[in-house]
Amino acid sequence: MGRPSSTGEPWESFKILIHDFADLPSAVGQCTRSPEFTFNGHRWCIPLCPGGDSQASAGYLSLSLRLCSGGYATAAFEVSVLDKYQSVQHTMRSTLRSFSSEKKTWGWPQFDSRSYILNQANNYLDDNGTLAVVVSIQRDSASAAPFVPSNPIRSMIAGMFLDEKTADVCFEVSTADVHDVDDGDEAAPSSVTFHAHSFILKTCAPMLASLFGSDDDEVATATITDVKPDIFHHMLHYVYGGSVPDAS
């Protein structure tokens, strides 16, 4: 058999050339398969029985579509036999079918009469005894488009925001406002702790990363006294891929 050729249409077609059709075994149940072809991410072939499969009456050509790659697929399809002038002589169309490991093949046990195909007056076979078969499968836009997962890096980094378990640095941000302290009074020594990750800071906020030394044995701490904790929270959240709310 000739290797299938294809055309790119909403119904994509594959032409299969069955050489020396008259010489193929014609007993019921004696079948062969076309070379495989690929469509919608699956491998397919055309099983054919020149004298009919086990469900056919003797003397009928059986044709079907088979899922060869395993798994599960759906397809609406049609199979046509051409004459030697490449005109369609006989077509059978199937509605949407489900193909799986339990049911790999759908088709027609009695597609056409073998004797009618062999009759030279009907011009099915070309001068070399070749029969042309075309299988057309309807494109499935959902399965034809490759699945591309969304990039998880942004959500992964955002999920590390203020994660104390994985943090290797932290900021102690003072809550005291020197402008609100009366003369002679001292602000209460209070601060808010923000845990962070040095590798994220080095990439996204090198100025903040520079506040820490190179001690790898314990969580390093940097003290911030000139930024309010809520402002620092928004700033660090932005470093981790978050958004900053509009000023109200």
C-alpha cells in the first residue's frame, strides 16, 4: 500500500493507494492495514478486508478507521473509494465515534462489492490495478490545539511571600513614628517582622538584599526605621509579584 498523503482542510483527508488489489487475499476475515498516519495528535490506519471481515457477507470489501496509538479519541469521519480518474465513486460517512482500548475500530463490514470494484467497465482500478481510498476526518479544534500549561513561577513566588518556614532573611520594621513623640518621651521599642528570601531579593530588589551580610548559618536580620510597616508590606509584596493598591 502507498503511504497516506494529506490535505489541510476542516475535514483533513488522507489518500491511501492499495496496489494490486485484485491479488490480495479475498477470503472472509483475511485483512490488512494501511500505513499509519497522524491526525489530531493520534496515529490512525485503515484496516481493509478485500473479501469482507468476519461480520460481512462473502464478496464485500470491508473498510474501517482504527486508532493505533492507544488512549482515547473521538472522530467523525468518512471513507471514499475513487475511480482511476480520481472521482469519488462511493462514500460512507460516520457520525462522531469514540475510540478507546475497548473499541479501537469503527467502519463498514460491507462497504462495497468486490466484484463491482474488479469489473473493468466500472473504472475503479487504474492501469496498474491500484485502488485509491480516501479517509477524511473532521478537525476537532479543541483537541488539535496543543495544551500549553500556564507558567507557574509567578504563583510559586507569590506563595512564598512572608513564608517563615522557607525564609532565610527577615526585616524588623519599626512601628515608632518619631514625629508623633513628645519632647522628652521615648517611643516604645516595637517592630513588625517580615520574613523574606535572599535569592528573590537579590534578583528583584538588590538594594534590600544589600542590607544583609553573607552569614549562611542562621536567618539574617535587617532593621528598617524609616518606613512604616504597612508601606513596607506593600513594597515587599510587590517584590514577590503582587500589586500595589491605588492611593485613596
